Amino acid sequence: RFRHTEGGLVARGGQLTGFQVAGEDRQWRPAVARIDGDRVVVSSPEVPRPVAARYAWENFPACNLYNGAGLPASPFRTDDWR
């Protein structure tokens, strides 16, 4: 869930990119992501029970999530793994 969406969330250039999910095994897999109001819902057929997600968490990421004011989403992760 995102705050400061300033008019909603937008995927510039088509489908959302830059998301990954991991299960309890801590193995990151590419995720399919979609906007649902002020949330982004992520999933992967390779991760039946996701426990963590991250966005733009690599060098030179291909990512395209913006808010309605045209500001890009910052890289983030939901885990605290080393």
C-alpha cells in the first residue's frame, strides 16, 4: 500500500516492471504486478507463498511505477534479510 499517490498510481509505458517476490526460501523471483487503487499486488507462479517483495532493488533497474503527480516510486523492500 502506498501513501502520497497524488492522484493514483501509474505504470508508465504499459505493464508494471521492477518487482520481485520471495518465499520462505529467500530466493527472489520476477513478479507480475498490477495496480489496485493505492496498492500494488504482486505474484509469481514460482513463489506459491510470497513472504517478501522488493521494487527496483538492483543496479540499473527497469522500473516504471509513478504517482499521479509524475513522481517515480523509490526503490524499496519489505524484508530485513541480510
